Amino acid sequence: MVSLLMKILFMSKEELSLLEILIEDLSFVNWAKNHNQNDVAFWNNWIRQHPDKIETVYNAKAIILGIKFNKTQVSETKIDQALSDILALVEVEEKSFKKEKKSFSVIKYMAMATTLVLFISLAYLFIPTDTTVTHTTLFGEIIDLKLPDGTSVILNGNSEISYDKNTPRNINLSGEAYFKVKSIPSTKAKFWVNTRDLKVEVFGTQFHVSTRNNKTGVLLDEGRIELLLGNGTSKKMKPGELVSYSNKDKITTHDKVTQELSYSLWREGTYIFNNTTVYEVMKNIEQAYGLKTEFIDEELKGQKLTGGIPNQNLKICLSAIEKSTGTRIVVKDNRLIMFKN
């Protein structure tokens, strides 16, 4: 932080102006945080065209990623106190030196006072403050959250959401959650959910998001949303549609939920499976509870399951799977041993 402050102190007016513009530019912030591939591509190209601006660009990025600004200004009282302390030193020096040296001493200490006030001001400007709010669930834990804007979030086990106190409608998600977004008609304020694969842009609606299995899946129950995919493209969704995208393999699917479609989702404490293989069903249980499945009978993996499975309690969850598939599941040493009944 000290080295960054020193760089800022010795910047030219042109560099300081560019630094301020970059920090306040939303698309540049997206580039710094790697949130939007369109913005990332634009700024990477801009940097290639302006190599002389690289140092200022990366100083701006360091500020965005490493420092939360506290815009509280230095009070007049603190400034007056600092000046009084320095002037007291000046008076002591005036008594010790001859009259002809007084002018030099005053100039010297006034310069020191000015420098001190400058550093106090910079210190208050750049004090880092942690304004991030994080909610995390353990394996098998489900929590129902109410965000500051009134949005309801039900977070499945082994999942995490986080957001900045200053922007509570811009959420980061890892794992699985169901959202009931509070609409704000007066301002038409948007709501965002960010994952490693895509960004969900919302006004007021209900939808499910999962980041399991190296991809992000989104199911829209009601309202309207737009997805900004990691490859720079976008998808608009209607209620009853399911979209998944993976940054890893760049595969996108966009389907209407029907009785024939094979899918799995989680909604308010219940897994909903439709023509889903037992192998995929057990993968969902593994990720929520931190367990591993061992199939004694391999043919069970391809068996299909359709229906709702409650997952607030592992015992009840496994019992429902057993009844639906005609199997037995034994829990032993963090393993789920599954075989024909």
C-alpha cells in the first residue's frame, strides 16, 4: 500500500486524471475483476493500443482489487491540531536560534506541517475497509436469507454467496441457491448473480442457480432474466426455460422444461428430478453433503428417477431415494454404499 501511495504522489496531472477516470468506469471495473468478457476483450485491446498507459492502468486495477475507499474527509479539527503541534515546535526553535535564523526555521517547519497534513489526508482517503458480506453453508445445511433489499435467498448445503454492503443487489454465488428477487419499480433497479461461467441480470423474479459439475445452470420460474455468458454472448430467458453454460468446455444448452427433458434442480429444500439417472441424482447428494457414492451394482447408475426428493435431512433424503429406486443405501465412513434391495 505504501509503494502504491508513493506512485500516486509522484504521478503527473494527466496520469492522475486517467487514474480517476478508470476507477470510476464500470466497464474498466469489470475488466479488473474479470466479470464481463466483452469488457475484458475491450480493455485488453485498449491496453495493446496504449502501451504507454500500462502502469497507470495496473495502478488503477490494484486500487479496485486491493483497496475499498473510505471517502471520509479529514476534519478541520484534525488539521488544526496537526498545525498547532507543528507551530509549537516552531516556537521552541525560535527561542533556541538567533533572530536572523528565525525565518529559515519557520519556512522549514511550515513545509513539514504541510507535508504532514498531506499524508494525513492521503491516509484517511486510502484506509482499506472490508465491506464484503459472506454467507456460507456447511455440508447438509440449508439457510434462508433475507438480503438488505428484501430479496429472499435459500442457500443449499456446501454453498456460498457474497456481496459488497454498498451493492447488495450484486451477488457472487458458488454452489446452489434459489432466489426470490424483490422488485423495485420506482428505480427499476437490476439484480445480478455472478458465477464463474456467467452473469444473471434480473429485475424482479424467481429462479434457481447451480454452479455444480463445472458449469452453471439457471432455471427461470417467473419473470424475466438475461444471462451474460463468459464467452461474451447473451441469452434471454422465459419462465419454464433451463439454460446451462460452462466456461471450461464452452458448451451452452437452452431448453424448455418438458416431461421428456432430463434435468435436475433444487428448489427451496427439495431436489426435483425428471428422467434423471441415479448416478446424477447421487452426484447432487454428494455435493450437498460432502459424501462419495459407491455402487455395488453398476447397472443402478443408468436407472432413471422422476420426482421430488426432500434434502433438509440426509436420512429422509436417502430414504426417499431408496423407495423411488428400489435400492438400499448404507452410510459408512463418509461413503454412500448403494445396492439393489
